[in-house]
Amino acid sequence: MSDDAVPAQAALRLAGVDVDLGGRPVLRDAGLEVRSGELVVLLGPNGSGKSSLVRAAVGLVPSTGTIELFGTPLARFRDRRRLGYVPQRSGVTVGVPATVREVVLGGRLPRHPVLGLHGPADRRAAAEAVERVGLADRLRTPFTELSGGQQQRVLIARALSNDPDLLVMDEPTAGVDREHTEQLAETLADLTASGTAVLLVAHDLGPLRPHVTRAVVLEHGRVAYAGPCDAVHDEGHQHPHTSDPAPVTPVPGEGVW
Amino acid sequence: MLELLQYPFMQRALLAAVFTGLAAPAIGTYLVQRRLALLGDGLGHIALTGVALGLLTGWAPTLTAVAVAAAGAVLIEVLRRSGRTSGDVALAMLFYGGIAGGVLLTGLAGASAAVLNRFLFGSITTVSSSDVWVVAVLGVLVLTLSLVLAPQLFAVCQDEEHAKVSGVPVGLYGILIAVLAAVTITVAMRTVGLLLVSALMVVPVAAAQQATRSFRATHLVAMGLGLVAAVGGVVTSYEADTQPGPTIVLIALVAFVVAALVRVVAGRVRRVRPVGST
């Protein structure tokens, strides 16, 4: 690759994004960029709009402003195989039992979203992804028989199974023990080293810290800080401690959601 | 046993039972996964209005039932998706509106309660050759789409948001599942009847779940149990001189009770067995 200063196209770009839910403003004028090989962590207290931001980024909640995936506006983005998504908590319905493999195979759907059965390559990719999150021996176990942390790791495997260029993860470490959070941090480091862009919501940085390119802190639905994570402390809520924080303008009438 | 195959009406009844027994759990598994087990009941009620419309206009009741039930299925999915009405309220409106419309239109058509009963509780022994063809074509359609689109339909029912992010047309497939359920109800209408059709969509799935650990296995075992219940019900009703519809449903329920008991007993045996024993 040339060293010429041609800025890489952002895998994800948000600018001036507003989100209202139930008539209430939850995100105002939000903006961020995640480029190839970057791990950007979204921090902030409960109700600060972190999940709304990532859900808006993947098109799960309506928003205004600019959202682009690989330079294409979200509404026109069709190359879904480049995008991996890990929801905040399991949206997996359990009316009928499904094995870990069946859940993870869902991550291969962007390759045949309208028609087509899963083939040997899909099953191989699913098995590799499950191995990557340390659950290789649970491939045939029903998803509901796993602990909350293990279920979360299965959902991470589902996103990894498609080898995405952009990984959007909403609190993937929630309920996951320290050992497996460290394992996830190593996996994410490998992914970013190979060029994957990662946007991740977290309550604290923990073992992720050495691998984080940039931290973005949300407060009251606005970006309060964006920069190196050195200025962000893990204890308690993530208040940025920096000599030059981005100005925070309170939104009239807004409280902590 | 083979004696009953000599009768053309039983041949037709058994053929209808085969398609019904396979198709109902094939789509019912998706409804159970989606926690919409009662959707079949609601659509069964609205199909009654379709039957009555056929009686009133002189068109084939099976076809009018398919059309009205499919329209109802689309409506309920749109209402559910728009979030303006909760799923159970939308279902309740279908229940009441379907029954009221069916009884009202049947009365206007001058048809007797006995005619209505044929559709409410099934009348498999009066199935004509053309009925068998309709049941076969619609049954194969439901089976084919349920199996060919299994990864996509499973994703929509299991984690709709993830399916949406993956590019699966969740709105379209949500409507397809509801419409296939409506078609299945019409397929099963002559076999088990509109009031019991939902049982054949749900009970074999519930029974299969007692013994399976994967979605795919549940899907296939439920279809097998549906087939056994439907064919077994027709045969039993012939031998025991009982009504086929309720007999089919009771056989499915017995299968569920047996499977549940086996599961409980097997669970206790596993707990009692010392650790490390094989």
C-alpha cells in the first residue's frame, strides 16, 4: 500500500444525526467516523444515546442527518455482507429450540438474503466463528441452554461468521466474564489489524483499552468527547477528563433519558 | 386396514390428510417460533367469512376462503408491524369479525348450519376429487416454500432485527409466513375444520420440541408427527366411527402428552444416574 496521504474512505460516517423515539429526542447532531482498521468505542452513561446511535447506523431506528456505509448513504446501501451487527441483548426468540450452529449460520444470510440454503462453506465459516469465541464444543447445544455471557459470545460469532469489513457491536461484553472479554479484545485486535473497522458500545474500556483507536463519549444524546481513550477513565460513568473537551451544549428541555 | 383403501372416498380422505398433516406443522413451526401460535385460530375464523362468501356468490368456497384468509393475514401483519395495534388485539378482531361475517353471510346465502359445520369441524369423507387437487397443489406450495426458504424464514422468526440488518426482506417474508398460514388453513379446512386447524399447526410442533434440540429437527419431526396424526386420525375415525377432525387433533395431543412424559422421565433418570457413569 502506498504511503501517499490519500485518506481511506470511512467504513462508517455519521454527521448531524438526530434520532427521536416515541416523540422524545434521544440523539442530537451526532457525528463520528470509523475507518478501516480502527476500533472506535462509544462510551457514556445509561440513556446517553449509545444504542440509539448504533441502531441508527445500521438502519434499525429512523434518523435524520447523514449516515454512510463505505461511502454509500444508508438508504441505498445494499452490500450487506460487508456489515456485521451484534445487538445489545439477545433478540433471539426462543419459541422453538435452535442450536448454536443454527443461530450463528444466521450471520451468513447477507450472502443469500432472499433465497438459498446454507451450504458447506457457510457451515464451515460458522464453525470457525464459534471456535473463535471459545465455544467450539457447544456447536450443537441449544442456544437457550447457554449462560447469558455465552449467548452474547454466540451473537458475536454470528457477526464474525460473515467476515465483515465493518463490525457494529452494541455492548458485546455485557454479561461476558473477564477472561472472555480479554479473548474478545484479542479477536478485535486481530480483526482491526487485518483492516476491519469496528464500532463498539461499552460501559467501560477494560481489556479493550490497549486496542482502542478512539473513544467517543455521549452525554445527553450528544457527542461530549471524541479522541484518544487515555483521557477516559473506566471507574463509574465515562466522564472525559481532558484539557480540551468538545463543548457540550445542553439541549433545552432534555434530561438524562 | 387395507380394506378402507378400496373406497374412493377414503383414498381421497387419506390423500388430503397426507398434505394437511405435512403442511400444517411445516408453517406452524414458524408461527410457534414467532410466538404467534394463535394466528392460525384467528385466520381460521376469518376464513369462515370466505367460505360464507363462496356460498353466497356461488364461487368455490375453498378459493374464496383462501382469498379472504390471505387478505386477513396481510392485514394482521400490517397492523402488527405498524405497531398501532398489539398482536393479540389484532387477533381478537379477526376472531370476532370472522365469525360474525361468516355466520351473517351464510344466513344471507340461505345455507344451513350443517353446511357451516362441514367447514367448522371438517368433513374429510366428503372431499371430492377436485378438492383433493386443490389441497394437493396448495399443500405442495406451502411445503416447498417452508423448506426452500427455511434459512430466511427462520431468521425472520428468530431475530427480526438481525435479519433486517442482514438484508433479508423481513416485511415481505413476515407477510409470506402469514399468507402461507392462511393457505394452510384452507388446505386443512376440509380435514380438521376451521375451528381445530390451529391445533394441527401447533400441537405437533409442541410435541416435537419435547424431544429435539435444534430448529431443523423440530421442523422435520413436527411434520412427521403431523402426518402420523392426520393419517392415523382418518384411519381411526373410519375404524371407530368417530369424526375425523377431532380424532386427528386428539391423536396429536396424545403424542404431545407421551413426548412430554418421556422427557420428564428421561430427565429424572439422567439426574439420578451417578456422575461419571455412562
